[in-house]
Amino acid sequence: MTQISQRVENLSASATLTMLQKTNELRAAGIDIIGMSAGEPDFNTPEHIKRAACEAIAQNYSRYSAVAGYESLRKAICGKLLSENGLDYTPNQIVVGNGAKQELANTLLATVNPGDEVIIPTPAWVSYVEMVKLAEGNPVLVPGNPENNFKITPSQLEDAITPRTKVLMLNSPCNPTGCVYSRDELTALAEVLRRYPDILILSDEIYEHINYVGGVSSIASCPGMKDRTVIINGVSKAYAMTGWRIGFLAAPIALAKAVTKLQGQYTSGASSIAQKAAEAAYLGSQECVEEMRLAFQRRRDLICSLADEISGWKTSRPDGAFYIFPNVAALIGKHCGSRVISSAGDYVMYLLEEANVACVDGAAFCADGFIRLSYATSDDNIREAMRRIREATLRLSD
Ligand code: PMP
Ligand code: GLU
């Protein structure tokens, strides 16, 4: 038998994708599961974007693109960064890849040496710690205080910095907490970072457009930060295009070149057809983005009001993304018959089997005692899921 490498043996499987797989298996077995585990918009990709992909096929966009992506797409991304973020980039600073996920991993692989420290505010998306481990770096977790909407403070950041710190990962709006760093909060973090000029900031802005606070800022727009920040973004969330697999980074030229070299040996350019679709997304009307944002906002309000009715849950109101992240610690130790809930993970399995609702254990996001539910699903599904969860939770006793 082939021995699996230590690198992969040490890696945890993606909890979000594992739960999605489990949901699909149960559905295939005829069980009516409401899926609130994976974070992906339930909307279809807008028509004008799909049409652009069909046209790209007809026009024979069937060959390898440049490794960093078609120049026309990178120009369109520069246009987006200028008009929406006020940030001036040139196409040679942009690298397009298979989703934001690939560009996050690429950046870490291109910058982290074995033993370098990467600061990750937690709760954090499931893949961050594992990507840092893949790059042989040491993840340094900094827990955001729930009383501060899970955001880290400048003094927490400063305390976590050591001479080995290489990268700070930021994610605003955040998956899983939905917290959004205000302009003032980013400015305060930037003030600390100015004292440590060698630290790179990896700013994951994939939920940029899904926010309920009238817009979000990028730390790259704080004075002195652009030349040491890598912005990560893509079309998955804003344009309901998770399956198309297009994301990008915007970085200082030397770093963009390094990532391009890596990508050239690893995956080459992303799908030619999906790139042309993404170009249409950035160049076309942005009305679809606002329509979907409004739907998510309505669902956020709905799910928060229903979550407040569930005994044993303490739920903060998210300012962005499409997740709620209730604290369910009060339920730990309760039981239903002989079944004891001894962790949030047990509660997730209980909800899957007894309420037929799929969600994710907060432990996968480095937060014990919490669970994550995605509300990127219909209002009816949200109402029914919360009804089932309320009833199943009421069956738990001391
Ligand atoms: N960052 C965060 C915080 C995410 O939740 C996701 C969702 N998968 C990604 C990055 C990756 O997005 P994608 O690869 O689909 O562009
Ligand atoms: N970002 C989504 C989530 O957190 C998609 C699944 C994944 O890539 O992890 O559920």
C-alpha cells in the first residue's frame, strides 16, 4: 500500500465540504434534509453571465489562457478594484485562479517558510489553518471576543506579533461569524502594522458585497497598507458562481509574479470558459448583486428572529456573509433518552439525525461550543429548519 505523505496525513478534511457530502448522501437515500452546512448562494448564476459563457464556447475559448488569467479579465478586475474599492492596480498585479481558495493557498505557499508564524483571528474559516499547515507555517490563533462581535483588537494583534510573524490573515465580512471590521477598526489595526513593516496582510474579501452595513472597506485602502496587502476576492459569492471556480488575488508585482510561477507548475490558468463568464460578471450590470444582497438581508433578519426563540442558543446578529454562529454551550451536558450531547459536534449530529437539518460544528472554525448555519437558502427552508431545530432542542433535558 502506498504510504500517504505526512503533509496530507496531518491535514484535516474540510468540515464544510464533508457535511455537504453527507447531506447529499442522506438525500440520495431519500431523507428530507435541509442543508444549512455549505456556504454557497442558492441563486442561479445570472442569465447575462451564463450567456457570456455560451458565447465563449461558440467563439472557441478552448485553449490554455495565460497562467495568471486572460488579460481582458484582469483588466476588468482592475476596473472593479478602482471603481468599487478606490484602489489602483495594473493587470500584472492580478492572478486569477480556481476560486479564492486557490489564491489564498498560493499566497501562503509563495510567502511562508517552514516555522514562520501566520496570525489568524478566530473563529476563522475552516481552510485557513490547514492551508498554513500545508505551507509548513505555524498558525497563531487569536480569538476574537464575542462581546466585540468576534473581532480582534489592536492590542490583541500587537500581543500576537513575534519576530517570526510573516502574515496576518483578515476576513471581513467573516465566515463564520459575519462580523465586519469598520473603517476605524481597520485603521487601528493598520496603525499597529505600521510598526511591523515586514508583515504581509492577506485580506480575504470574498463576502465584500454581502454586507448589511452599507458597504465594507479593504485594509489595503488604509494609508501605507496597499503595498503589503494581498486582496483575495472572486465571483463565487457575489455572483452566485461557486461552481465556476474563479477567484483572484491583487498583490504587489513581485508577489503576483511568484504566485504565477507557482500556479504555472501546479494548475496553469483557470478554466477559459469560466474566466469569460467572470469577465461578464465584472463588466456587466451590478443589479443582480444588489438583488441577492437584499434577499440575504431579509433572510438574516428572519433567521435571527427565529434563532432567538431557540432555548439554549445565544446568537449574535451578523453584519455580513450568510451565516449565523450561535453559541450552544448551554446545551452541552443535556440528553435525549440515552443520547448525551457532550459537545457542539454531538449537537450537530443530533440535529442532522433528529431534525434532519445539516449545519457545521464550530470547532471546525476554531470555536468550541458554537455551530454554524448558512441562511443562503429559501425563506421557507429557513422557517422549516428553525421549526425542526426548535422542536428537537426542546426534547433535550438536563
Ligand atoms: N474564503 C472564505 C472565507 C470562504 O468562505 C470561501 C468559501 N468557499 C472562500 C474563501 C473560497 O471561495 P471560492 O474558492 O469559492 O472562491
Ligand atoms: N465557503 C463555503 C463554506 O464555508 C464553501 C465550502 C468551502 O469551500 O469550505 O461553507
